[in-house]
Amino acid sequence: LKKSGIDVVIGLLETHGRKETLEQVGCLEMMPRKKNNYKNVVIEEMDVDAIIRRNPEVVLVDELAHTNVPGSKHKKRYEDVEEIIKSGISVISTMNIQHLESLNDSIEQITGVRVRETVPDQVLRMADEVELIDISPKELQQRMLEGNIYATEKIEQALNHFFKTYNLIALRELALREV
């Protein structure tokens, strides 16, 4: 988009400390985060007002299902995105299939995990375009082992629970059906 002359900025990117992810930013402008004090800890969230003031044509927003820190303007990031869209800015965002609200019961049956951070189906239906980003369960597990998804101390638990091969196959099928 940037190479095509479109004014695009990163509204929020969660790198989870992975330098490889940060390196992919290249020359894209990253909006500063808003600092929120919560229980004597500073937590950074997306600064919706700053994005709207900056008024790019397109803003990139990671992790659509994220729950904002208490005291934020909106409870959920998808609500932040709705406000940005209403201001006339196009949004490109990311989410995993397990975060789609209508699939919550199915996800729990498959994985044994009740996902707490969900996005209402109406938010997905608002999209002009949906792109499925997919790799095989084996490749995903390998990326996890290489530390490209979770912190080292979380890898074993994730692979033995939510990211078991059977679960990943079922999640992949759900994602294909939804798209």
C-alpha cells in the first residue's frame, strides 16, 4: 500500500518481543501508544484519538479480539477499530479463528479451552475483504518450537494443550468454512 502511494500507518503491532516481527515493519510509521496506569503498572494500548488526529488513509491494527486495560475509552480493541472506521479511516486487522464469538462453544468442545477474548460476528461481517493466512499444523508447531509465536516458557504447555495437532486441524477447518 505504501509503495502505491497510500498513506498507511501501524496503529498497533504486538511483536511479543520478537525482533523478527519488528524487522518486518520496515519504513512504516508506527503510532505511539497511549500509556495507562492500572494497579501501579503502566500498560500501553492503542491510541485511538492520536490515530484519528493523524488521519491516515489506512491503519494496521493487530489482535482485534484484545481486551483493553480497565479505564480505557473502549473495553475491546474491536470497539476502538469501529470508532476509527466511523472517522473515515480504513482498517486492516488480524484475528485468530478461535476469537470469533459464534464459534466459542465449538472451540471449547474441540480444545477444552473457553476463549475469553472474542469478537462479535457482526464485526467480521463489516469487513470488505477477509484474507485467510494459513500454514499446516506441523509448520505452526515448528514455528512455535523456534520461539516465533510464544515465549519459551509457554511453548511446551501450548503444544500439549491448545496447539495439539488434532486441535489445529479442526481450527483450520473452521477457519476455511468461515472464510
